[in-house]
Amino acid sequence: MRSTVATIDLDALEWNLGVIRRHTPGKAVLGMVKANAYGHGMIQISRALQACGVEMLGTALVDEAILLRAAGITIPIMVLTPVEPHECLAAVEHNLITVACDLSQVRALGEAAVSLGKHAEVHLYVDTGMHREGFRPHDAASAALEIRSVSGINLTGICTHFATADDPNSPFLHEQLSTFNEVRKQCEAVGCTFAAVHAANTGAMWQSEQTHFSMVRPGLSLYGYASPGNEAMTLRPVMSLASRIISMRRAWPGETVSYGRRYMVTSETTIVTVPVGYGDGYMRRLTGTAECLIGGERYPVVGSICMDELMVDVGNADVHLGDEVVLLGRQVRSDGHLNSIDAVEIAAWASTIPYEITTTISARVPRSFTGRLATQPGILTS
């Protein structure tokens, strides 16, 4: 195994799910595992969540959901982007719940279901302001009636998605919520009721209890971020990323480091090389801003980040070949103090969001799973 490893703490995942359960008592949890479970390992995370009793899993793609079925996931899986015509047979065959965003799409699903002698379960997707997909509010009730009449289709749920849930100062969430509630009333008025009602993504889940309905859809909070700010409900980052020093050299004033000569040494120092780069998902745009931990101390990542390597200026610190370098996670200093770098801080350096930090850690970085669930049969291996 490479010295560069992403460690996935399944105890932290289990803890975060517990925090979410305490905050949303009595609500079903749809755990989002799309995009390789936000970079954490979709199959292993899904197995762990299934073992923890999560009621449903969420993917973005039919192909993602099929991989989970092949890996032994038996709980309901919902595909949260519109299914394309050529995917309808596979979606029905693998018992996937899909979002109903367009009548032609629903009819194609129905035809596929009838051909297989099955029913396809769909949730009415209402566009309350995201303007990405779904039925417009004034069309939703009539669409629900039409969907119910399609052979092979079971309309069992209704959902929407919030555009500004990560901003507690934005009133738009409440505008969308009001629109969604009005659509539900209109649907009920024409005789359409729903067993599953869901709207709350991670931000909305913490921001307003009114968004919880019958099910919540946590994503980033499962993986330790977007904390509610309540000390009793502190979330724990699930992923850490570490490597080791593979090369060291002294550098003198006037010498430069890496491509483009973007970093010039101003005093005698030690430059160390670490085998991780943008080919591993450690973004090149972190050049000139990132820091890492060695021996529990912070040091700047210097020069252009390369595809496979990066360099660190450690000054005159007592470091050695093979020393651990933490890029994301925690490390203890010699005095016992714990120092840490999380995805929120890295995202700030890269002018992006923490979602992108974890999801971009590439497949060539091995994942090492730890914790109670990692020792249970069937979680890490088929």
C-alpha cells in the first residue's frame, strides 16, 4: 500500500449518525452516498450505514445504485437525479426509487416496469426554487394525478431541494418551504397523499425543524461537517489524509521550488517532498496557501503542487525521512497538544466548499477503514 492513505473512521460515521438521530427523533434517515460517499468509499460506507439501521440510501446515478445492489445492499435506494430513458429497465430491475421530474420519464419507467411484471416506485419532485429539475409548483398537483394513472408506477413520495440551506441568514429556505407546503395541500385536495415526504438536506436539517417532515437527507454531516454548532452535537470528521516524507534537501536563498519557480527561498532551510499531488485530488489551486502537519506542527506547502508530489518548507525543524505528514486530520505535538486541519480550512484555502475537498480525493489513494464496524463481517469484504 502507498504511504499516502485516506483513513476512514467508521466509529466517527456511527457517531455522526447518532447525532443526526438525536436531532431528528422519529424521522427516517436517507443517507447520501453519491460520488463515492463524498470520497469516503461508497460500498463500505453504505454497508456500514445499512448495519447501523439507516432506512434509505441516496445516490445521484443509477450506476451508483447498481454497484450498491451488487455489493449486497438490500435497503431502499433512491436515485436523486432524473433517470434517463436507457436506464429505466435497470432502475426497475434493481428496485430503485426514482424522482419523478417529467411525465415522459415516468411513462418510460412505467413501460419498463410493465415489461418486467413489476412496479416502479417514484417520488414527485417539486421545483420550489432550485430551478434544476422537477415539476413547477402550479403543475405539481395535476402531474401527481397523471403519474398515479400510469401503469406500472407507484407514487409513494413527494420531495424538494433547498437552494440556500447552508446560509442561515437567507429567507429563501422559508419561501421554498412555504411553496412546498402549499403544493402538498394542493395534492391532498385532489386526493394525492404521500407516505414519504422529504426536503431537508444537511443545512436545512440543522436550520429548521419544519423541514424534517417524515425523512431527512443528510450528506456532509454524516461525514463530519456542517455541524449544528451545538457542543452536545459535535460532529467528527470521518476522513483523514496522510502521507510521509520521501525526500529532503537543504535550500539556500535565491533558490526556487517546483514548476514555475513560484516559491523562492529567502533563508537557508530544508525542503521536504511528500508523494501526494493533484492526481490524488490534492488540488493544484492549494498552491501557495496550504499547510500540513509534521510532528504535530504546521508547515507551509510551498511551490506549485505537482501531479504526484508536493513540497513543504520545514525550516530547521528536526524531521526525518519517513515521518508522517498529515494533510487532512489530526496529529499530536511533542508536548501532547493535538493539532488539526479539517476540510473546512482546506476549502477556505482553495476558495471552495468542504464537499469538494473530500470528493476529489481520487481512487488511486487507498482507503483504510477503522473502527468497530470495520471488524464486522461483510462491511469491508463481500
